[in-house]
Amino acid sequence: MGPEFDLRIQIGVDPRKSVAELKPNEFITLARVVKTQGRHGEVAVEVHSDVPDRLHPGLRLLALAEDGNRRELKIEDAWPHKEFLVLKFAGVGSISEAEPLVGCELQVPSGERAQLEEGAAYVSDLVGCTLSDHGKELGVISDVRFGAGEAPLLVIGSGKSELEIPFAQEFLVRVDLESKRIEMNLPEGLLEVNAPLSEEEKKQQRH
């Protein structure tokens, strides 16, 4: 088993900059609004952070709309519901007031990040790292996705050659963020399971 290493997202605000001065890449998305939920302005969100209680009452967020505009919101209440987290924002008290938030990304500025606990990392630190399995290089991590499973997925490649590798504790051997390298010992067959289907395999599935 590898060393203890948990994926954490801890965000702070840089007091030297106003939100208006920040560039698009200086924000981190914590969740996305999927739909309205309830009659009093609540919304259901898809969480993109695996840190427990990251979205909590009192937290101020910026809702990024598709047109690029950001609106500041403050969480008044939060509770889990099925696969989503339900949020109630201050000043949003009806379905009609909540509807414009659907599709928005809920973000915080990432200019000044809080000090991480030992053995923790930011998603942005993992992107760009070279991932190897049993000493064999698989490629460079292009993205980190949060799905239905407990472990975030490290994305390597794109299109037909894309792989999704679970960033799970039991597979980790070594994480060297300074050298941008992550070493894992993946179980036999995992890469084949996560690899995209070939044209021949797709044809076989159709019949």
C-alpha cells in the first residue's frame, strides 16, 4: 500500500485582489447547479469537491453563468438529497428566482489557497503530472473528474485514447508534485476496463 495521500480541495481568497481583477483560471469550481429543488428557491447541485462539508452555510460563492457573468451568493443552508446536495441561498426565495442559477458553476477565487494538511493535494496540482503504472508511463494527466464513485478519476489522453484512472489510496505508490510525477500499481485488467471500446467491440455490442 502506498503512503497516505488524500485528494483535497482547500480554497482561500487572495485579499490583494478583487473578484473583478481575477482571470477565469483564477477560480475553482466546487459544484454545478443541476436543477431547482423545492418551492422556496432551493437548488440541487452536483459537487465537484471530495472534501466533506466543503459547501456549508455561511460560505460565499460566485455563480458563473453561461454568458460569463458572475453573481455572488451566500449559502444559507445545505443538506444531501439522493445523489445531489441541496443548497438554499440567501436572497433566493422562489423557484423563479432559482431558475437562472440552473447550469451555473459555483466557484471560489483560488488566488490564495489555504495550507494543505500533510499528504494532501489540489486538483490543479495533479493536472500536468505524468502517471505511471508499475513503472510504465501511461501519459500526462489532462483533467480530474468527480463521478459517482468515491475516488476522483485522473484523465489521460483524449477522444478514442482517453483513459480514466481512479485516484484511489490503495493504488498509490508515490506522489511527487515537485517533479510532477505520480506512481501507481493498478490492478490487472483495470486499464482494459477503463479503455474506450474499439470499432470492432462497438459492432459486437450492437448485435
